[in-house]
Amino acid sequence: MYNMDQYDGENDYMQQEDDWDRDLLLDPAWEKQQRKTFTAWCNSHLRKAGTQIENIEEDFRDGLKLMLLLEVISGERLAKPERGKMRVHKISNVNKALDFIASKGVKLVSIGAEEIVDGNAKMTLGMIWTIILRFAIQDISVEETSAKEGLLLWCQRKTAPYKNVNIQNFHISWKDGLGFCALIHRHRPELIDYGKLRKDDPMTNLNTAFDVAEKYLDIPKMLDAEDIISTLRPDEKAVMTYVSCYYHAFSGKQKAETAANRICKVLAVNQENEQLMEDYEKLASDLLEWIRRTIPWLENRLPENTMQAMQQKLEDFRDYRRLHKPPKVQEKCQLEINFNTLQTKLRLSNRPAFMPSEGKMVSDINNAWGSLEGAEKGYEEWLLNEIRRLERLDHLAEKFRQKAAIHEAWTEGKEEMLQKRDYETASLSDIKALLKKHEAFESDLAAHQDRVEQIAAIAQELNELDYYDSPSVNARCQRICDQWDALGALTQKRSEALQRTEKLLETIDQLYLEFAKRAAPFNNWMEGAMEDLQDTFIVHTIEEIQGLSTAHEQFKATLPEADKERLAILGIHNEIAKIVQTYHVNMAGTNPYTTINPQEINAKWDKVRQLVPQRDQALIEEHARQQNNERLRRQFANQANVIGPWIQNKMEEIGRISIEMHGTLEDQLTHLRQYEKSIVNYKPKIDQLEGDHQLIQEALIFDNKHTNYTMEHIRVGWEQLLTTIARTINEIENQILTRDAKGISQEQLNEFRASFNHFDRDHSGTLGAEEFKACLISLGFDIANDAQKRTGIMDAEDFKTCLISVGYNLGENEFSRIMSIVDPNRMGIVTFQAFIDFMSRETADTDTADQVMASFKVLAGDKNYILADELRRELPPDQADYCIARMAPYCGPDAVPGALDYMSFSTALYGESDL
């Protein structure tokens, strides 16, 4: 057993043993925290050796894992352990571990191998704490402070920028968890969203820090969030142990980054130098290659044959001096600058001097550049002399080309024009125009003689001066002379042909004019005749068709004289054809005075002859159709003149029946239904009239002077008659339903009807607002003070007049309320049915929402809600299901599961709320 004095001031980072014993006795919760923290710390190192501990006082008893732990954290080999299982072997192994700890300058206090072998928890924890202090905390140094103070200062520095974090110790300063989160966020901000953390939620903060540290920083969970929160003062040793792991995790990363930065800096310098070397080599190679390509081009003195080619050479040389050479001068200068800069950088970074590839030294480049400038000398002067020599030849050649081009442009198409035989198909006017045009061409031809002679003279001069392109000049000149001779011969030939053709066409033109003068009016007569014969006629009477027949007979009498004129016109055309055939005139054109030809005249004449009998037949058929139409008109009129008045009489009778009150409502209903049956029995006559009307429509008859009734009038009247009798029967049925449902006597209904009829002065079956008001008043209805009345439908003026007439005191506000009831659509009228509904509602006892609500309350046993079982017990199944499906859940304070709201359901039944 080691019985050593307390450590001296040099190891002031350790707690005194007395403090250790007192802490454990004062707060057993600290022992629990230390067990968890120290166990996790040991396992974080033992797992590197492929093992771990579960119980800190039991697993170190044989000394084997203790020795292994020391070897892992120190990186040194301990004495060979004893493999026996006896107590003496275990004590030996533990002593070897304690000796190793002592050899590292650690003074152990009251910690002996026997306590460790016996599983003394307090001593085992003290030994582990000593190891942690020596190997995890002692080496921490921040600004000349070490161990605990150094670790505390490091934490304060790192967390200083964070809100609500104030690290003053290793116990209560860490309880809210923000300190751990701040350390992580300071070094790895991407791992924690610090802005979302709250100081009043320590459990979340601690667990977040512990989970992130374990997952991303390889720091095991050494503390328990619940223990830290529940302990008034967390164990300082446990917190220090855990925080030291943060220090080592982040300080190790910083050292690695520093080392990496140093390497990157050295490599960057080296890479930059290598890049400068590569740039020099490439720039030198490119510049030398450009010089090599350019020198042969400058030394070339081979003359060109054209001014344009020599000027292009001069322009290329100027581009070289202005565009291509200046950048290369800059490159040469930059190359020397880069070389000097590179050598300086290499010298400053202790690198050997740069030696370019063979032939790429600065002196090599200067020599090549001197050769380039030597080749430039005299090149520009040679170019200018050669250009002046070619300029004189080019002037003559250009003059030849211009005159030749002008002449060729003028002669282009002239041979084709002179060889045209357009006069063979031309009219007389065209021939005269062609003759004048040809005379103008002959004058123009003579004027161009001088230009041809000039072209020949220039060609001769170019030949004498030995022009390089003389063969092409001579060939072009010969073509121009040959063409000029050909144009002269063609001009004379065309002049003779035009004069001969002119004489023949003058004779034919006279005959064309006579043909046109006689053919035009005859053609117009035939076209008018064809139009009249084909004109579709629309007649509606026999008199109209008889008039058309008389006019047609008069036309047929003129046909023989017209045929004689047709033959005379065709004779003129035959004479023209004879002249053309005799003198072989090519008559490609047509008569210039008319577009009419003999074929068209004969075709139209034949058409007229064909249309005459067709017109005869059409007139006969139309006469027969008009006779049949007249018969249909009379047949329809005879029936319509009977049915129309019958429908009107029936409408008037129904109106009288609906107003008069004879007998009970049942008697009136019986009488109306018998009346309806008699009307329905009249339907066959309507159908028969429809059949006659269909025949008239098929015959396209649009008027009928024998009657004022149309089928549309009959249909509308018949439909109104059926609708009126059906509506009147329905009104009586509704009155019977209202009377029976509201308990209104027959005498009351008669009184209501009498009052309504009295104010319905136009017998329209409706009342205006004032009439309705007077009608209500006449029945004794007090409107002014009755705030409980409901609304119906009636014309506002009629209704008001009705109320006033029966003695009601009718205020404007109350009457407006009543009108909103009887006339909800704001039509401004009140029907008798709406009037009856309103009066029956006012004079009879009716159910209300409050009464229905009270009935539901009885079924519910006086509760504010009702259950589905209660509804099914008291109501028929279909009505119970109806209520259950539409009742909303009851949400009052006394609600129970399944409670239904019968109150809102009752008000909805009467439209006082939404169902």
C-alpha cells in the first residue's frame, strides 16, 4: 500500500484526499456521476485495444485492464502482467500499474493495491481521477495557466461571444447545457442551431450537446442530463473529465489545421514557381514558333500580277506591324520580366535557379528577334514600287473592262430581240408600235459604233505593253466585234418583215371592226333573253302567273328575225378566215374590238332555243301549283276561323269561374275538372288544324287573306288555355289544403276571395302593393303595432290598399315587413295564393320553433341535449334517423359523448338558422 503525503504545490491541480472523502460523504449522487463519467472515459480509451469495462470497481480488480488502460493512454509498454487468478497475482498487477503512475510524477495518497483488488469503489474512483488528471488535464496550458485553471480559461475564452453563457466553475455553470452547446457551435457551427436553444430548457440543451458530441466528435456520453439537472451542484470531477474531452477533440483539430496550413503554404509556393516555369516555357516556345513562321513570309519577294494582290500584301504587312507584332513585343518583354521574377522567387525560397530548355534562353529569343527585324528591312519599299508598276497597267485594263462591260450590257438580249417573230401574232396596233420601236433601235445602234472602235484601240495598246492578261482581253474584244456585225444584219432583216406584216393586218382590222359593231348588240340581246328565260319566278296568285305566260308568248314571236342577224355576223368572220388562209397570216391574236367569237354566238343561240320549251313547261307547272295553294288556304281558314274564337271564349269563361264564388271549394274543383275534360276533348280539332298547317308550310305558303289567325296564334292560345285551367284547378286545391291545415272556414275563404277580387280591378289575379295594403286593412288587419307578423307575396301598392280598405292601421315599416313575406322576389305583385297563405298564417294556430324545441326537451328528460337512443325510442325509425343525421353535436358544458344539439336543429327547421 502506498501511504504518501499530500502532493506539493507543483501538482496543485489535484484535490486533497480529505476533500475527496468529504465530497463522497456529503453527496452520494456525486459517486453515481463519477462512476458513469469515469467508466465512459476509460472505455473511450480501452475500445482502442478492443475491450471495455462494465463495472469500474470490479473490472479493474485483477489489474489487467488497468495496465492495458495505462498503456493505451501513455503509449508506453508496462511490465508483463501476471496471468494467475490468485489474490497475490492481482495485487502484483495493480502495484505495477500504481508504480507506473508514480513514475509519471504523480503522488498517490492513501491508495493501495489491496483496496483496488478488494473492489473499494471510493479508492478506485480516486485512482481513476488521478489518472485523468495526469493524462487528460495536467498538460492543458492556456496563457501560462495549466490544468484546471487552464481548462477553465479555455472554456471562458471559447464561450465568451455566446449569450446566456457564463462559465465560472466546473459544476453549476454547466447545468443549463448551453456551455456544452456553445463549445460545439464555436468549433463546429454546422452541427448545432444555437439560435433555437433556450436557457429554460436544460434537458434539451444537455441531450443535444451529448448526442452531437457522441455522433460527430467521437466523445462518448460521460454525463447524464437527468443527474446534472436533479443535482444541486453537479460533480466537478465528472464535468472536468467530460469537458477535457472537448478540449482534446478541438485542440487536436487545431494542431492538425496548423500543420496542414504550413504544408499548404510550402506547396503553394512550389506550385506557383512550377507554374511560372511552365508559363515561361510555353511563352518562349510560342514566341519562337511565331518568329520561325514569320521570317519566310517577310523574305518572300515574288511579285503578283494584279494590283489587288499587291495591295493585299501591303495591307497584310501593315496588319503585321500594327496588330501582330506589338503583342509579340509585349510577350518578349513579359517573358524577360517573368524570367527575372521567377529567379528572384526561387532565390528567396531557397530553391535552385531555373534553367530553361535548350534553345529557349533569353539570349536565344533575342537572337531570333534580331533575325526577324532584319527580314522586315526593305520589304515595305519593295511592295510600294511593285504597286506603282502595276497601277499603270491596271488603269488601262480597267478602262477596257468598263467600256466592254457597258457595251456588253447594252447588247445583252439584242440578238434575241431582233430574232423574235413577235410580229407574226401581233395586232395592227402592235405592228405599228414595233415599227417605231425598231426605228429607235436603228438610231441607237449607229450611236454605239464609236464605243466599239474605242474598245478595239485599248485592246491593241494592252497588247503592245505586254499586259499579263492579254489573251483574255483579245478574246473579249473579238467577241464584241463579231457580235456587232451580227446585229447589223439582223436589224435589216427585221425591218423588212415588220413592213410586210403591217399591210396585211390593216385589211383584217377593218373586218374585225365591222364584226364587233354588229356582234355586240346581238350578243347582249341573247344574254338578256337567256337571263329572262332562266329567271326563277316567285308568284303567289293565279293572276301573276297568267301575266308571265303572256309576256313569254310575245318573246317567241321575235326569234325568226334574230336568226337572220346571226347568219350575217357569221359571214363577216368567214371572210377574215379566207384572207388568213390565202396569205398565211399567223392569227394568234383575237379580235381587238370585241371578245365575242362565232362559237360563243352559236352556243348562246342554241341555249336560247333550248330554254324556250323549258320556260313553257315551268309556267304550266306553276299555274297548277297556284291553284292547289289557293285550295289549301281556304281549307285552313275555314277551321282557324272557328277554333280561334272558341279558345278566346273558353279563356274568358275560366277567368269568370276563378273570380266568381259559387258553392264550396269542392264544388268549384269538381266543376273546373269537368270543364278541363271538355277542353281536352277538343284536342283532335287542334291536331287536324296542325295537319292542314303542315301542308301549307310544305307548299311554302306565307300569307292567307281568308283568315286573320295563324297557327302560332292558335298554339299559344291553346297552351294558355291548358295552363290557365290547370293553374286555376291548382289554386283551388291549394285553397282546400290551406283551409284544412289552418282551420279556416269556407265563409272566411269567401271573405278573403271577395276582398281580393274587389281590389283586383284589372282581373289579373294579382294585387299591387297599395291594393294589397288596402285589402288587408279591409279585413281588419292591424299592421302598425303587430311586430310578430310574417311575410308572403303581393304587389306592394295593391296589398297596401287592400289592408287599408279593411280597417287596418298599416305603418310603412310593418307593411314593408309583410311585403318581404308575400313578395320575397320583389316582383311588386301579390298572388291570391300568397294572399291566402299570409291570411291563413295570421288567423290560424301554427307550430313555432320554440314549440318544437320544447317538445324535444320533453323527450330529452329536460336536458339541454338529446341522445340518439332517446330519439330512436320516442320517434319512428325513419324520422329518428333523419334527426340524427342532421343534428349537430352538442358542445355545452354539460355535454356527454354522443350528445346532439336539438335547439339549433329546431331553429333551422323554421329557417331561423342553417341546418
